[in-house]
Amino acid sequence: VFDYSGCGESEGDFADGTLSRWCGEAVSVIQASLSGPVVLVGSSMGGWLMLLAARALGPRVAAMIGIAAAPDFTEWGFTAGQKAQLCAGDTVWLDNPFGPEPTPVHPGFWADGEALHQLDGEIAFDGPVRLLHGRDDAEVPPEISLRLAQRLRSQDVQVTLVKGGDHRLSREQDIALLLRTVAALT
């Protein structure tokens, strides 16, 4: 099992985590443990990391699957007040809909994310991309998947909006959709 540093069972301080650092860790694991082409799958923030890893891995990436992919959430996921706090070097605490503890967003993470926006220009990937997104996602607006589809250079991009699906897409029928999607690309 792979956890990013400072997350889950991995060593490190969560406050030191950034997209750049976690992407580098994921790319290192892929390079050390897999040979040949890979299909990258990323959910939520992992969808942003998927795009960054695809750029780093280049032609090794055969396809990508995003599940409620959340690229650039440092831009669209924060209020002006929260952005001002982060710019001032303060940690922002966000309500966590998936657990009792609030989620910290540290200034270093936010600044790194601001430097890694993907939706401002073309995303140079030509392979197949499947974007799955719940229509009832309260965390990542489904429009983000539509924006991402427009920015990808690939002509083989499909967006599937799942009626009744939430952010996690974890119902039995959602998991079946994901498994069919992965099987079709491998």
C-alpha cells in the first residue's frame, strides 16, 4: 500500500505535504515498481496528481481515469478570505464532510498548488481519458470535469456524469462503472 508522506501510515508531517512532493513520490513508486505502460487513476485531489504524474512520466502513460478530478482546486475551492489567510502564511481549516476533524490546508501546499494549475492552458496528453463525476458531488463541481475535458489535447476524452452519484462514487453501481472503465482501458 502506498500513502503519500505525512498521510495514512507513511512517515512525515502532513504540514510538509505539497502536490509537487506527493507527485514526485507517486512517480518514484511507479518507476521503481512497474515496467511498461501505465494507466493512471486519480480521485479528487488525486486527479490533479494524476495530471502532474502523466506530465512527468510522459509516453509511459497509456491512459488516465479521473474520478471527480479536482485540478486547480486552490483557485476555485477557496473563498477570497481563505486565499488571503493562506497568502499571509496562515493555515485554513476546512469542514470535513467525511470525518469529524477539520482538514487543514497549509500555506506551502496552497502556494505549490497555485503554481501547478492545469486548467489555464492545453494539457499535452494524447491518450484516452475517462472522467467520471457524480452529478450530486458537493465537493467538486461536475463542471470541473467538463473544463478538464476541454483542456486535454487528446481527442479520446469521455466525461460520464453519474446521476445520483456523490463525490466518492462509492455505491455498488459506481464501483461497477469504475471497474468497467478500467477494464476497457487495460
